[in-house]
Amino acid sequence: MSKKKRVIGAGRMTPVVIAAVVAEIESYGRGERTTSLTWKALSEFSGFSHVSLWKKESIKTAFANVQQSRRGDATPALKAPRTADERVHALQMTVGELQDVIRAYDELWALYEHNTQRLGINPDELRRPLDSIARERLNSRRMRAVR
């Protein structure tokens, strides 16, 4: 039986390499990287497997701290409860905005109707319901299986 020799990769992880990986993790924490912080990204950066990186306490702690700080940023701030008057005012503003949208669509419809009359198309034709879709029976194997 022959034993396969271990392929020598990046070598042993020195304190300099550990410090570089921790600095890379901290750069993720400061938002200097556009991608998200993952063990795979760190593995590609350092040349070591994610298991080897995870075994180093300083790397694991830095990774956990950055992940925790990211989670803290994602928590939305609680809003103070609004009074009834504030809610009524906000709803009135929303109703006003929606009425403006309806008014704009009414003006657009009037424009379309005027242009159809100008082009000689009867506006009643525009209000006619859509024709039903003529479907043919398909004889493919897939459609027979669906039935």
C-alpha cells in the first residue's frame, strides 16, 4: 500500500497571516468590501481552508464580532407611536395623492379618446370586451400527460 503525499498548499499559518486575515475581516466590518463576509471569501483571500481559519481563535472572534455588528445594523429603529390626529393627517395626505393620480389617468384617457375620434376610430370600439382566446388542442406528449 502506498500512501499519497500531502499536497503542500499555503504552508503553516503564521502570526503575520493571521493578522492579515483579521485585518481583512475588519475591513468587511468597516464596509470597505462590497461583497458579504463569508468563510469562503476569507478562504480565497488567505489560501487556507475555512476550517483552518475557524480554528484560530482570533480569526473566529473577529468574524463573529463583524457578523454580530452587521446584525445589529439590520435591526430597524422603533418608531414612537403616532397620535390619532397624526394618523388622520397622514391618511388625508395619501388620499390627496391618490386623487391626483386618478385625475392624471382621467386626463390621459380623455386625450386617448380624443385622438381615437380624430383618427376616425369609434370610442365605443375601445370599450368593447376582449375577444376570447381561440385555443387548439395540442397533441404533444407533454400536454397529454398534463390532462
